Amino acid sequence: MALAAKGAWNEGPLTLIILGVFFWLAGSKEVATARITFLRQLSHKKEELVAKGLMKSKWVTARADTPVVRIVEELTPDRYTLISLPDEEFELGQTLTESQVLEGMLREGIYYPVGKL
């Protein structure tokens, strides 16, 4: 019985290493797939707008120092999002489109302030 337990111990670390490599490879592939899915959703929005002539949308209001990642978290595949940035008096200032925010995120990074786009 002690030999069986000892044999199981020797296989344990090797099994964990193999599983770790498998999950790492699968996770890397999933990240690449997620990017493609995200780009497909964006192109689908544009196709829907062109085909129907209208699309559901929503407004998000954010402070200028809000990181771009917080805006991207609000984006959904079924609606086009417009982002308004009020000025110091909370009057309507700059308005950004979803596409402008995404382009800025890819160009500047996810923690870039949305007001600098």
C-alpha cells in the first residue's frame, strides 16, 4: 500500500505540470478567440445599422479622468453607445462614439483617461 501511495505522489507533480501547460495553451487560444468575437460584434453593429437604418443605442456620461477600460465595460453587443463628457459646469461638453473609444483604447491603452481621446 505504501508503494501505491508513493507511485501516486510521483505522478502528481507531472500530472499538474501537464495540466498547467494544457490550461495555459487553451487560455491563450481563448483570448485570441475573444478578440475575434469582439471585432465580429463591432462589424455586426455596423452591418445592422446599414441594413435597418437604425439601431438601439444608449448614452453613458463619464468624467474626463475616467479610464477607458471603465467605458469599454459598459459596451454591449446589442446597442451602440455614445459617451458624453460634461465640462466643469456639467454642461454638455465633448461627445465620443463607441468607435472612437475603442480606437483610443487600442492606441493608448486601457488606463488612458477618456477625456484625453
